[in-house]
Amino acid sequence: MKTVLIDDMRSDIRALAVDLRQVLAALGDRAVASEWRVQGVWATGDSAEVLGSFDGSLAISGDRLRELADGAHQVIDGVFTGMDADCSDPWVIIEAVDSSYYLVRSDDVVVLEVVRSAFRSVRDYEPQVT
């Protein structure tokens, strides 16, 4: 999968200006219609405990994920894997990394272009191999 990194920052407080709710909104109707596997979430806000309870073994609806994202003040870490309802292979993987940036992975170039156009600071991401 190709990966882009989103690191839009708020200039007034040097904090990440992007959260899961904005990434899901950028992905549009397909994100809402998808099933999602959620794991490794560390978040703050009303939805933090529920988000943190997922271990990736059960799928939740896109509507439910959007609702939980709206109830989170901040998603610090977590992996969100989106699958079309009739497919077990993911079309997108969203990863929140240490409140510093989001990684969005997809084989669909249209998905990556949508992400590029929705945010100010987006670049290709290649993990460093050590």
C-alpha cells in the first residue's frame, strides 16, 4: 500500500490540527459505508474508553466509528482499518501516531489524492528501514 503522512499543525499552539473525524470526513461516503477494525487506540474525551477497548477482532460500522470519533477530544494513537462491506481486504488504513501525524495507507490512488486535497500538509511517506 502507498502511504501519505498528514501533519497539519495549528500555528497558535503547535499542535496537530487534524483528528480522526476530519480524516473520516475527507474519505466521505465510502468511510461511512465501510466496516472498520479498530485497535491500539489511546484517546481522550467521552469516547476514549470505548475506542480503547477495541482489539481489532470485531468490525464496527462506519457510522459507529464516526460517532466515536466525534466523541473523542483527541486520538493520540490508534489503527483504523476500513473494509468495504463485501470484502475482507482493507481499502484504507488510518494510523494516528503520537498526536504528531496521521498516516493514511491505500492501494487506491483516488483515496490518496482525496486526502492530499483535503489537508494542507500532506506528503508521501516511506518508512525508514534500519
